[in-house]
Amino acid sequence: MKQIFSFLLIGAIGLTFGCKKTTTESKDAISVEMEQCVQKVYGADNLSLCLDELIEDSRCPVNANCVWQGVARVRFSMQLKNQSYSFVLSTSHVQSFHTDTTIQQYRISLLRVKPYPGETSHAKPVADVQITKL
């Protein structure tokens, strides 16, 4: 029994410290307001990310008890190396929705959409996004 425990402990430690990251640059978290664009520079690359549309927001309102958490889906456009891209990200993996996408050597991940339904703020929607250069 002691040998099995030791084997499992060594295996867990090996898995924890043996993993290698595949990214070459640090991640940047940015906020993009509805109908606005954010410019970022990654080395020689100028990237422009725009929040074009809040397609859906079926998230459970603040202080409500819901059976399902719901989802927010947003449409983005991006300019990179003189090319334009359009994509939709969501706040959770449901149905065929995606929380991230990869374009060229960049992974764009949707972290959250604010304000949350039921909040008193009447501000334009803002998406918090993480961009990672792979």
C-alpha cells in the first residue's frame, strides 16, 4: 500500500512540474467597449481589435436563481498584417459556441462581458479579452 501511494505521489508531482507552456510571450488582458477598437503592438505586429456587436445576452440576471447560467455572445473584428477577420466568442462552451479562437499566431479568449444583466449600470457593453501570442 505504501508503494502504491509513493508511486501515485511521484506521478502527480511529475505531471505538475513536467508540463511545458507553448506560448512564447506573456498574455495581455484588455477591455474593449462596444463599437470601439483597441490597438495593441506585439513586436512588429500592429493588432486592432474591435467589439462590433453584442449578439446575445441570456446570462442569469444578478440576484436571480436560474436553472441555467446563460451565455453572452459577442462579435469582434480584428485587423492584423493588413488582413481583416471577423469572429464570434461566447462566455461559455455551450452548443457550438467558443470562448476563444486562434488567428495567425494569436489566441483571443473572451474572459467576461460587462455589465452583467440586472446590474444598474446603463453603460455600453465591455468585453474583457486576453490575447496571447503563440
